[in-house]
Amino acid sequence: MDPQPDAARAAAAAAIPVPIPGYDDLHACQILPRLEALDARDLARIEERERAGRARPDVLARAEQLRARREHERRLAR
């Protein structure tokens, strides 16, 4: 198995800035509670980073859920 694709994927994911310090060293269980404080834009960055990198289903699902909620709340506030 060639490690290059994995290394390239990790490098591409690391280039996507996220608002959680030390993100790449955290386990999903450490990331999930931190998502609550993020706005829709930051949650979209988390989703992008996850899809480009580790693609952890629980992190992706929670970020998508919270982002949808934030966007819905924003529409209601108009």
C-alpha cells in the first residue's frame, strides 16, 4: 500500500483552518462538545476538514446538524 495518497490527503486536510486548537490531535469525543460553541461558518470548516481528512462520521453528523440548526435560527431571526 502506497502511503503517499494518505500523506497527501492529511496535508490537504491540515491546510483547511479550523477554530479548534490542536484539532488534529483530538479524538472525536473531545471535538464533539466543542462544536456547540461554533457558528455556521466555523462548522462548515470543520465539515470540510473532516471530509478532506479523517472523515469521522460522528463529527461530520454533529457538525452538519448544528450548522443546519444555526442556519435555521438565522432565517427565523430575519
